[in-house]
Amino acid sequence: MTVHEWREAITGTWIDPNLIERINDLMDKYLIDNLKLAYQAGKGSRKLVPVLFPKDTLGPISKFLEERSNCNVAEENIFLFPNTGLSIDHASGHHCLKTVVYSCPNLQQPHLLIADKFRHRVSTLFAQLDLPAENR
């Protein structure tokens, strides 16, 4: 994701304010108020993939952006999660996760901690929430 795509999310570029005014469903209103929507190019395709940012992540990500120049991030690096060392490339979530997992000394099966399993776990936890079907 690029910084430009992030800024589009913050400013609500992808959400039509006229449609928001017509929303009556309480859950939809809650989601609009508590999530920011961005789109980025899908991996290996030309399709756009939606990315949701919970409200509580906005401040930390903004702080992260403010500190880029103090962290050896190239000024021309367009990515929201950049590599350091004056690189113009982005960080690899897979490699970052793998580095963190393998730095934990007491894990018996670190190879099982992968992004797919994290996504599955989040989906499982969400499904266990006591929400009516229309609010899931």
C-alpha cells in the first residue's frame, strides 16, 4: 500500500458522502464511523482489493509516517510500510512476521505461525462473536 492510498482512506475518498446520509442500518453506521476504507492493487492482478483500517490504528500509523525521516526511509519511498536503509521498496509482511516468530525462543512449532493461520484465527474469533447474522 502506498502513502497516497493511505491518505485516500483518511480523507474518505472511496466513500460517497451522499450515500452515508442515507444509511439507516445501525451496524453500517457503526462501521462507517469506525473504519477507514482504502483500495490497493491485488497481488498479481489488476483488481483492487479493499483494506479496512480500524479507527484505533489511525493515530499510530500517522505517527509512523511522521517519523519516516528519522528512520532512514528514503524521501521518495512511496510505500506506507517502507524498507529502511534509504531503499525505495516496501517491507515484506511475510518476512517481517517470520523474523519475529523465529526470534521467540520457546516456540515449539514456529513454522505454523503464518499469515494464513492468523487470518483464519481472526475469522474464527469473529464468527464466535454473539452477533445476529445480519450484523456479521
